[in-house]
Amino acid sequence: MMTNIDSNIARRGLLLVLTAPSGCGKSTITRAIMEEDPSIMVSVSATTRSPRPGEVEGEHYYFMSAEDFKGKVDQKEFLEWAEVFGKFYGTPKEPVEQALSAGKDVFFDIDWQGAEQLQNNAAEDLVWICILPPTKQSLEDRLRARGQDSEETIAKRMLEAQSESSHWVDADYVVVNDDLEKATNQIKAILQAERLKRVRRTGLADFVKTM
């Protein structure tokens, strides 16, 4: 089981972002990591769309008016934000900062554009991992094997994959998912190593004094 190693030494949390073309196994890897380490929080976004049945304020989204959202954009109160089909989505800074200060890691389910905004606004806390397929053909085979998409949709996803993959140069780490278990373990290792970085371990000075 993956744990927060050296938990007796206080540390600042990190922002974890996994980006990948559709079909690269990101959802499966994310689910495995979150199940093993429930201490990782999921970032809650703000949105101007209406709540759907069953959605809870502050748990699924922070719901707000477009006017309020734009006001927070002007005040730079979001770590990242975007407009999607006429609705706004963004990550409020304050709850994330509170989590990081408390030593909690925060997972972001965003694309490369959101990750780039985080690089601009919170680079020192960000760990961006790009997941790539071993080959273009293997990705296309995975999409077909799912049996969920039409030929037209698969062609569109392959074009999107090319665009998504081109941003590997912006990520901190690149993991090639040619084996799901191996790729998952590599990402776990990255997370553990990042947690051990001296700059994140805010309690080291006090710990050393007790030695």
C-alpha cells in the first residue's frame, strides 16, 4: 500500500496532474492510485452550469453565477479556468492552498491547457506527469477494443491524441504505458520521490533539531 512516507515529518502537499490522450489508461491508473492512497484529495472545481441531480455543493462543484465567476477571474482567485460550451469552469485557489499547507496532496483531472495554467500559477507545487501510448497503432487498437466509439469518433480521438501528446515537452515526467501495472508503479514511485523533496518537507529543520 502506498503511504505518505515519513509522516512524522511535516511537509507541504503537492498538486498532481496526469495528462494523456484518450485510451492511454489514465482513468485506470488514477483510480488505482486513489484507491491505494485515500489521503490524496480531488480538486473541486467551480462552475457556472446548473447542478445536475445528485450533485452536492462543495463536493462535486462550487456552483456560481457567471458574474461571480468573472469577478473571481478578475481578482485572480483561480489557479486555472476555462470556458467550455459557454459555461465556465475553474479551480479556486483558497481551498487548494489550505490543503497544501496541511500537507495534503491534491489531484487535478484537467487537460494540458489547465496544466499549463498551473505551471504559470503554482509551478513550485506542481507535479505534471504525461502518459503516452507505446505506439500510435497501439492507441488506435485500444480505442477500437473498447467498442464504444464509431469510426468517425475514433478518427477524431486520434487527431486529439496527436495534439495532446505534443505537450509531453511541458510535463515534469513522461511515462509510456506499454504495461498498465508497470506504468502505475512508475507513477507511484514519482509521487513518493516528489513527497521526499527537501523543499516540500517543511518540518525537516525541527526534525533535525531532535536528532
